[in-house]
Amino acid sequence: MVFNSVDFLIFFPVVCLVTFALPRRARNVWLLLASYYFYMAWNPQYALLILASTVITYASGLLIGWAGTKEARRAKTLKRLFLALSFASNLLILGVFKYLGFFLTTLSRLLGAVGIALKTPALDILLPVGISFYTFQALSYTADVYAGKLAPRKNFITYALYVSFFPQLVAGPIERSDHLLEQLERPRPFDYLRAREGLLRMGWGLFQKVVIADRAAVFVDAVFASPEAVPGSVAALAMVFFSVQIYCDFGGYSNIAIGAARVLGVDLIENFRQPFFAVSVRDFWRRWHISLSTWFRDYVYIPLGGSRRGRVRKALNTLAVFLLSGLWHGAQWHFVAWGFLHGVYQVAGDCTAGLRRRLRAALHIREDGAVHRVFATAVTFLLVTAAFCVFRAGSVGEAARMLRSVLLDFRPAALTSKELFAFGLGERELRAFGWSVAALAAVDLVQERRSVWRLVEDRALPVRWAVYLALIFAILIFGVYGPGYDASSFIYFAF
């Protein structure tokens, strides 16, 4: 079941109505059952995996709490043991289902390169939807209990709901226990204003998905299917389209998740903050997939030493984090290369910071001025888009060929000829896409300064309803539907 489906259109109102009709003590039980039903709509068997992760981390939290009552030295040893067991068992499950085939294939190729033949078994393991998301969310609970940030929870129902809460179960945001778990423990009465704002945000997320992302996907898929047959200018346009596609696809999912949770009385953390207005790659990662980047910062980068042990160690820690981030996204080398490239961007940015500062001073350019901001934003977008080419391509070699064609075979005339319409989008659809992206840019520009949702909700009734109806009609008229449409095609479902 996905957000942009008829099934969810029926499921969500029923869940909301029953939730607020039940006594408060029964609501978490109902939401837990609804969350498991939501997840089992893909594959009922894989509900056992999320249950296993839940039981392991729940028990680990209790054991870490119990260990804390012992003598100091023994307590430290036992707490580390239980933390290690929690991480090892969860990462083992994740590794088997997501990375085993990748590891065996890579090992076979390495041994083959030195003349050793390794016959690997044929694996037919279907990747469970959302396994990377809920695994990291469950592990953050264990880590927080170990660090003393959170007391171990005894209510299994509430904790299980924290791991499986359906709005953000499949593709995040990756919640922290001290944020989501504590909300689930409190009474959550129905709030009309919160529900109204949540529904507006769900509508905007659906607009991002079906009007922008799914339309961009038609062009992107056609170009990336045969990149060698297109000039560099068309390949460059497809890369830009993919940057917009993945932002609206994943950002749209996050908006729907945050909106749905808000209707149910829960505030999820923001996962995006206008990432294409970033003025550096580092700033981009403060705005893009915020829940994942902060997870790696808190549980990997800082424990490795962060920036406290010199510039070389900081650079190595940065590269390690982004290599892991790339691998988290997928068990293929082009995802690893994408993560590594972002790590290189950040290390290069640190190394050239002084040079760029002197250059700005020599040219009398203020760092906080409009000229520098526009230039830095454009350069950041180009760097991120080039990296997204590696992310989207089927292999590192394919990405390299596309980037090379952009540099060596850029033919601007191809962008103004009718040949551009041969990639799935006609003139009217491209025009609709352009206007939709303009609307996206306008909303993000306002969102940089104040909450768009509050801005709309504070208006008079006629103005609010004009916005609601415009959004509904835009989705119905310009959304991508019909034969061949895949309602399950949120990009981050694969991770």
C-alpha cells in the first residue's frame, strides 16, 4: 500500500476515524495493528522481520537498563555487550537481506581477478520494503538508552508502534526515540487546526509526487535507458530532471508522512528544508534527508572523533560516513561512488575554504551578498546534479559516459528541436512540468522565510479554500495516471 493509491485513500480515513473514536488507552493498540496491516500489504512474511527488530531492541533496552544497576565496572561491560548484541543482530538481518548478494558477487569478482573461481549460490531474496529505515530507527533507541539519553521503556505496545508507525515506516523520516516515542506515550486528542494543516501538507506532497516527480520520471527513464543515443545537452537536461524528480519523489513522501502523522496528533521531524537553495554541499546535507544525515552524524561521525582530532582525521571520518551513506542507499557500487563523491566534495570544500575566502576578499565579494549566494547556489546544484547522475545510472561506467557526453558533445540545438519530444513528454506535458516546477520554486522560496502551511492556514476561509481547490484540481488534472502508471514507484522504497 502506498500513499498515492486508492487503497490508502480508503485506509487513512478509516484509521483516523477509529483512532479518535476509541478510548485513549486503546489507540496505540489500534495504530500498531493498522501499521502492521499497512506494512503487510507488501509482503506479510516480512512483518516477522520488523517484529524481530522490535523485540531485539526492546529487550536490549531493558537489559542495558538492568546492567546500569550493577557495580560501575561490571555495568559498563554489560551495557557495551548488550549494545553490541543489539547492533550486531539487527545489522546481520539487514546485511543478509540487503547486502549478502552484493558481497558474494564482489568477492567472486575479486577472486576471479587473481585466478580463483568462486561459485556463488543463486540468491532469490526480495528486499523488504523500508528495512534500512526501521532498522536505523530501532537502533537509535538502543544507542540512546546506552548513552543515558532515554530510560528503557517497558510498554512493548508503545515501543512497537514507535518502530512501525505507518506514516513514516517505509521511507522515513528516521525518527529519534526521544522525539517520537515520548509523543506516543502522551494523550493525543483530535485537533481540528492540526488536522487541517496536516491534510494541506499531504496534498502538497501528493502534488510533488504525481504532478512533478512522476512526470519527470517519464523523461528521465527514457534518456537513462539509452544514454549513448542522446547528445550531451539532452543528457544534461535528464540529469536536472532527475534532481527535481528525486527531490519531489522523496520530499513528497516526507510531506505526506508528516501531514498524515499530524492529523493523528504526532509531529514528525522535518526531512527536507529547501535543499536546492543550499550554498554548499555541506549546506545541502543540512537540508537533504535531514533525518539520515543527522543519524550518521550522531551515531557514526561523532563517535569516530568528528572534527576533534585534526584535519586529516576529520577528512577520513567524513569520507567514511559518506561511503556508509552511499552503501545504506543500495548494495551497488554506483551508490557507494555517489556517497564517496559527496564525501570528496566536502573534503575539497574544507581544503579550499581559505583560498575561496581570500579570492572573495580580492574581488570585494561579500559572502552574505546576493551575488555570491546566487553563484554558490548554482555551483552547488551543478555538483549535486552531477552526483545524482552517478546515483541514477545503472553503473559507474554508464554515469561516466553520460557526464563525458555532457562535456564533449553538448549540442544546445537539440534542446529546441522536436527531437526533445521523443522521450515520452510532449510539448504540453513539458510546459505543464515547467509551470509545476515554478510553483515548487515559489513555495520553497516562501518556505525559506516562513512556514507556507501556517501562511495558508492563517488566511481567511475563502483564500484557504481557493488554495485547497487549486491543489486538488492540479493533482486531478495534471497528475500522471493511466495505463502503465506504477503507483508503488517511490524511489526510496528501494532502500
